[in-house]
Amino acid sequence: MTVQPKPAPKDRSLLYSLAGGAVLAAVLFGFVPLEAQLWVKSLHILAVISWMAGMLYLPRLFVYHTEAGAGSPQAETFKVMERRLMRGIVNPAMIVTWVAGLWLAIEIYAFRGGWLHAKVLFVVLLSGLHGYFSASRKRLERDEITRSSRHWRIMNEVPALLMVVIVVLVVVVRQW
């Protein structure tokens, strides 16, 4: 008798995260007074830290998942960990980062400086990497191991490199 794996639950986390982001955007863009700028900046920084923590941890889980092999008990554990990380931390943190960051950029008229255009470009690249990780997580959940653990070890460094560029743009280049 063969035990059939349970079908993966429908992934509605992105939908919920987008809805939450829309509500946050409405509040920030419509109701938050200018005096709240420091609170929004704090929210933005906390969201960036959370997003980066997840983006740095997820490929490490992919390394372990890939090495465990499809269908192993360890792989099943990694599927749960990866799904919870994406739904509970990475997706919501990315949306809050974008919403709060755009609000801050509009409030301080930062679009006049070229540093912000460069920063947004690298944040778009980081968001694209987020999408790649999300699609890869779904493939791994279906036991489709298409990349080696070496690939995921290399990909584990990409978010850190993007983060370094973004921080330098904000802290150093912005001051020029």
C-alpha cells in the first residue's frame, strides 16, 4: 500500500500580504501626518531587517532541503519551514518595506536625488530575487529538485551583496 502525500495547501499568503500592504498603504498615504515620519522610518527599518533575515535564511534551507533528497522525512520538515518563513516573515516584510519606503521617499522629496533611483533599482533586483526564491520554494514543495546545493550556497550570498549596495547608497552616496 502506497501512502499518498497530502496535497500542499493553497498558497494564499501573497494575497493576504498584498491586502495587508494595501491597507498599510492607505493608512500611510492617506492618514499619517508628517510628524509620524520617524515612526514610519522605524517601521521601514524593522521590515527591511525582517525581509533580509528571511532572504538570507531561505537559501540556506534550500541547501539542506536539496541535500536531504526528495521525499525524505527531513525534506518534508524543510517544506514546512520554508513555507512558514515565506508566508509569515518574508512576504509581509517585503510589502511593508516597499510601502513604508515609498511613503518616506515621497514625504522627503527624495526622488530628486539620483541616489534613490539607484537604490530603487537594487531593491527591485532584490524583489526579483525574492520572486525567484518563492518560485523555487514551490518547486521544492512539489519535490522538484532542479538546482544543486552548490547553487543555493552561491545564491545565499546574493541578498547580502544587494544589501551592502543598498546600505551604501542610503548612508554614503545620499550624503554627497
